[in-house]
Amino acid sequence: MNSFFKTMVVGSLVLWATGCGTSAKNEKNQSDIENIEIVKVTRLSKRKVARKIELSTTLEGYETVNIAPSFTGTIEHIFVDVGTQVNKGDMMVRMDQQQFNNAKLSFINAQKDYERIKVLNETGTVSKQEYDQAKLVYDQAKENLEFLETNTFVKAPFFGVIAAKNYEDGELYSGSPILVLTQTHLLKAYINIPESYIPYVREGMKLNVISDVYPDLSFPAEIEIVYPTVDPATHTFRVKIRIPNSDHKLRPGMYVKSSIQLHEVETMLVPYQAVLKLIGSNNRYVFVNNNGVAKRVDVKLGQRFNELIEVFSDDLNVGDQLVTVGQAKLVDGVKLKVVQ
């Protein structure tokens, strides 16, 4: 009885030990399976692309001027209204003429005295001092008359459109502009470009301007000035663009996007979905297959080309296997199983 009992106990212990060993082995195999991630990869290569800058800006009249005489006084008459198109030299405002008329009389008298003394000076019957004094009075009267004429009869300095009118006839001009004249047939805009593009942007380059108001149209423009300094706060440099607008579709103040085509370059492009973002920051990274193990590589982003995006990293090389499917569940160092 005791011998039989001992035999049963020993047998049970052997079976239990065998079962435990099998269970532990199964758990280990299961653990190994769970630590292998199934992914798809693509080999990295460089592609030739036309680099393009897309930036937004606000349009301005190529020239805009405040119509404001240099002295206060009563406005006799305003010849234009908002929206009026004027040519260079057209009369826009006539101020009170009293000062101008007085200056005109003074000039006539000074002119007569100067012409008389000029004749006497040629015959040597007046001193040089008298001649110089008469000429000085004449020059001053002429200059004053020209000044008052310009500010009494205010004319358009260039072809444009009246954009604002701040007074009516008979009001006292007190300093703020009477009118605002701006050009609409020719526009300008300023855009700030990242400093990394300095070698590629030059005066005379062509570009396109696009407005949401006209989604099917693009408007040709040209870089007129590339400013020589870089803003240390934003690391951008400014350019001035010139936009012909003879059909007047665009308006000063409109928000537009500008697109500049630059040189062709060879660069590393990857599927946009392959790039992951670190939660809580703006850091971007990808995973590559490093001999069957996931390797995380930090990248900086460049320009996007549809479903592809440009990436920069010293740790990425042509021929590397970039994980393009299954990357979202990877961690650095996990084993990989690559499938087609």
C-alpha cells in the first residue's frame, strides 16, 4: 500500500513537472511571437524635383499717395470722388485762392523790378548789390508762387484711382488727407522667404499669384527687388513683387498666395504617412529596418509633393529600408518581420 502510494505520488510529480515545462515553453514561444512586428518597407532613393516656394501676402497699389496740401485752408472744390480714375496732371482739388492771388501780385511786382534793374545793371548804372537784392526778391517770389500754385490747384501725380475721400467742398482742411490716390492697374506685394532660399531667389524671377476669389486663374508677376538683409528674429528675407493688373481683377488689400518655381534638385522623398510625430512636440521621425530590428530616425521636413514629402536626416541613406506599413505600432529596437 505504501509502495503503491509512493509510486502514484512520484508519477504525479513527474506529470506536473512535465506539464509546467511545456506550459513555460509555450509561454516563451508566445512571447517571442508577440515581440515581432509585421511591417512593409520600401527602399529609399533620391528623386529629382522642381523646388517650389508657396507663401501668402496682401496686395497693395504699386503707388499710393495721400493728397494733402502743405498748408491749412478752406477747400473750394473737390473734382473727384471715390472710384474716379484720373490721369497724371488731372485737377483733383482747388483750395481757397487768396494766398495764391496775393503771391501772384507779389511775383508780378518783383518781376518788373528785377527786369528794370537787370537792364540798368547791363549799362552799369546800378550797383551789384542792388541787382543782387532785386534778383533775390524775384527768385523768392517765384518760388513762393510755384509752391502756392501746386498746393492750391492740386493735381494727380500719376495715373490711378481715388481710394478714399475725407472732405467735402467748403470744409476746412486741417491736416488729414483730403484724398487717397492709388494705382490699381499695377500692384505690388512683399513676401518674406526663409533664408535657406537666398542662393536661389533673384531679381527678375517670374512667379504666379493666386486668389481664392478666382480659383481657376493665376496672375503672372515678377520679383522686382530682393532686399539685402535677413531678419534675425524670423530668419527670413524680404522681396518685392510687381503684378500687372490691366484688367483690374485684383484689388489692393486682397489676400493672395504666391508660388515661386526654383531650380531642380535631387532630394529624399518618403510617403507622407510614413512620418510620425512625437506626441507633445513638433519633432518628426521615421522607422527603418536595421537588420531585422526597428530603428527610429529623427527627421526634418521639407517641401511636400502630393503624397510624398521631403525629409532631411544624416542617419538616412539611399538604399535604407523605410517602414511604410505598420510603423505606428513600432518602438525602437523591436524585432521586425518584413512582408511583401
